[in-house]
Amino acid sequence: MNKNQCIELEQISVSGDSVVYDFSYPEELSNIFNYSKIEIEYSTDISDIDESLLSIPFIGNVVPMAWGYNIEVNVPSIDRRFANDITAVKDALDSLYSKACFDSNQNLIHSDSVVDNHMPEGEFKSAQLFTGGLDSVSTYLRHRHESPALITIDASKGQRNDSEFAKTQSRIREFGEEEGLKCEFIRTNTYYLLNHSELENAYEDAAYYTWWENFQLGLSYLSTCAPLAMSEGYNIIRIASTFTEEYNHPYGSHPAIDNNICFGETQCLHDSFDLSRQQKWRITTDYFEHKDKTLFVQSCTEEGNCCNCLQCARNIVGISVEGLDPDDYGYEVSGGWFDDCKLKFKSNEWRLNRIEHFFWKDIQNSIPENLDKGNYKSGAVDFLEWLRAADLNQYTE
Ligand SMILES: [Zn+2]
């Protein structure tokens, strides 16, 4: 293979809990790559991990783009299970995004060394990606009996300010301590590795969201966990679903993608594709209503939930549908909030895109017939009655 025509992993430098990847790429991709170095910091020592597993985060973050441009990715060594199953990930993207033309019949990943990796004998251990949002909290509750480790990834290292991430860490540590769970934190610069706007222009006809959300999300996050999974012996890593099968559009984290990511003896799993968002609220509120402590459900900023944006409103209304007080879940809903919310819809200040339309339809369909029992905030019952009768298409882009 001509080195100048492939994306080549030149060097992996490991030190304690950090790894740096230096790579080269063909001249024709110079407008796509923002830099030629990936950095990852784990909260666990990964210095003993085999190069065939260390190369996985690099591959996972460059290969969707390489498939799109039909360019080979060359690494010195690769894990056998990852190498075998990644072809199915490419096929999944190809089938989800038929206009993207990921149509090469090879997976385009080349390595002279393919290695079988085994974990030392030990008890079954699971882990999951965790943000503290509704999806990941409800995934935790479904698998609570396994005491999964919580893995939080900040993929914006170098761009995001450290104190913001420190706030996220302390919020998640508090949750982990309360539930008796190990917390793992990963910081990396992979989110800004590629020039998204350039890629979004190139794939404008093929995809609806950003490049990251369409093509990279699940593969990037899960592949970044590979060295950690071996170091800590995680047999399973779950990623919480955003959507259900009823959401009839492609997205970059999907069972067909995530369930085909595996490495060493670790299997990744897309979790709760069978649960609507409102069903996730039911699982979450059932659990936390029986605990003394309130739960902070993250929906917008690190500083706390603003309670003024559509994402916060979606959660405040979702909790209200369950007849519960949103103030117990990280929101501050004062008198007049529900009237303001209705006004934002009616005045077109808020317009639903197709993702929000999907979620608000689920909320609408879940409003109970009887709104006379429950701990409703002032204005909530009137609002829910209005929402039940509303034509959401009128508020949709
Ligand atoms: Zn907000």
C-alpha cells in the first residue's frame, strides 16, 4: 500500500493513564483533519494494554470518514474481534445512510498483525456510558443489579474549559457514591478531530444531523473505551439509546452499529431501544420516588438546568406527565412556568424539529385521562390538557 494514500497510525505513545496517537493522512484530506494527533486521558492506568487494543480508539474515530472517502486506514496491530466485526458496522452505516455511498466491499482497515486478546479470569463486570441524562440514568436502573461502572467521556478536551468538566465529574461522582458505583472519566480531543462543517457539506444529501451525530457518535465513544475495558475487565459496555425503533430515521448510535462493536472479550450493547422516553421517566421516577435524595437529571448546561430551553421543557413536562414535581429532579419551576411554555409554542418562539416532534408526540400520547391525582405544579394540569389536544404539526418546522 502506498503510505501517501492512506491514513497511517505512525506512533502510539503511552504513559500511565494517557495515550497519544500520531498519524499521517493524504494531502487530499487536509481540509478534513483539524490536527494529526489524538490524545486520550483515562482515569485508569492503561500502560500495559496491548497495541492491538490501543489502536481501536484511533480507528473508531477516523474510520467512518475513511469509509466515506474510500481511503485505507493502516495500523500496526489490531484486535481480532474488533477487526472481524467492524465490517458489520460499516454495513450498518451503509444501510442506514444509503445516500452516503459507503459502498466499498472491504472495511478498509489494514494491519500486518491481528491479535487475540483475552482478559484474565475474573468475575463478570459491566460498565455503561453515563452523562446523568435521562437515557443513561434509566439504563443504569435497568441493570442496577450488575453495579455497572459509569464511564463519562468528554470528547472536547482542549476546547471545553476544565472547570466545566470538573463540575460534571463532581455531579457524577456524587451519583456514583450514592449508588455505590465506580466512576471512570475519559477526556479526549476526538470531537474536534475532523472538520465537521466540511463533512456536513459533503454529506448534505445523505444525512439529517451533524456529522458527529450521524456517523461517529456510537463508534467514537465505544471504541474509545477499548483500553479501559481491558484494563478493568469489563465484559459488557452499554450505551443508552436516544430513540426507539419507531423513530424512523437513521442516527449514529443504533443497535445495528453499537451491537457490532466488540474488542478482546468485551461486547458493546445498545440499551433500551425498546423503551420510549416516557417509559424511561417511569422507571427513573419509580426508583427515585422511593429514595430520600432528589435526582439531578442533566438536560442542558453544566451550571444547572436553565429551565428556559426546549430540552429542559421536554423534561419538565415529561416529569409532570407522571404527576410528579420537576423540582425534585433538578429543575426550578416557578408559578407561571407552564403558561410561559405554552406561549413559547403558540408564538412560534419554539419550533419542533423532527427529533423534538418525536419526543413531544410521545409525551402527548402519555398524558393520562385523569389529571386529578398527582403532585402537579401550579399550571401543570391546564398545560397538559392543552397539550393533549394540541396539533403538534402546527408547532413543527
Ligand atoms: Zn435548558
